[in-house]
Amino acid sequence: MKKTKLFKGKITGALLGIIFFFPFAMAQELHVEPSRGKLEVLGTSNLHDWELKATSFHGKATFITEENQLKAVENLSFTLAAESLESGKSGMDKNTWKALKSKDHKEISFRADKATTITEAGTGHYQVEMSGTLNIAGVSKKVPLTLTVMLKDKVHLSGSTDILMTDYGVEPPTALLGTIKTGEKVTVKFEMTYQ
């Protein structure tokens, strides 16, 4: 009987030693809070700069932390309806949706597997390098992405990337019988809060 208790005690001691010796890692799949997110597309034209704002989008990601430090970002994704991109000007919106072929390709999406580099940039602040597949108008392309991640009570993520619309078969929209022409390069900026 004493041998059995002694054996159980050793196993318990060994397990506790393993738990306390190895740092505890925690993985959480979190979702974007729609009310605390912002996604914009910024562009230029021969007349003036313009911007589109996504009125609706959703996303998720898995953040792996160890001792309150970010160790990995996996399965980052977001999706928005093409026709949720709005400028506040109905004519421009219709031209944009037409250029995005929104009748046939209703969604724009981004999917990344996992971060390639995570660099601490201050307490709770990280710069994350990753790449993923961006799908616009039915065309998928691999794009690099640099993110800023802040770990506080929630996870805040922000970043931007430049893309050429023509890479996705999107003809830069025009207006007023072609007198207003947009540039083919746009900047996608986003800020998201995950919970």
C-alpha cells in the first residue's frame, strides 16, 4: 500500500514539475468585433483622391500567447461583401461595384496561414510579417502583409497594403464619360479589434 502511494506521489510530482517547468502557451480563436473595426480603400484620380469604406465585414484569427507574449498568429482571415464598399456617392459606388464584378463575385476575402516573423516593438506591441491569398473579382493573388498587433484586454490589429487593381482583372473605374480616371494602385488600410 505504501509503495502505491509513493508511486502516485512521484507521478503527481513529475506532472507538476512539467507543468511549472514549461511555459504555459494559450491559443485562442478570436473574431472581429464589427462595431470596432475599420477597413478603407484609398485611391487617386486625375481630379482628386477618393476613399471607400467597408460598411460590413467579418474576420477571425488564432493568437497564441505564452506568458502574456505573442508567439504566433494563425488562420487570419477576413471577408467583406464587395457592395459594402461605399464612398458616399452613389454614382461612384455603382462604377466601383461594376469594376469589381460584384454581380458574379459578391465577396472580397483574405486568408493567411501563419505569421513568418513576429518582432516585439514595445510592451504588448508586435510587428507581424505574414503573407496570404487575397481574392478580388474572382482572382486570387498572394500578397505580403505587415501588421501591428497590440495585446491589451483585447487584441487590436492594424495594417495596410498597396495593390494594383489590374492584377485582379479590375479596370480602374471612370466617371463623367471617362473624364475622371482613377489610378490603378490603391491602398487598403484596416484596423480590427478581436474578442
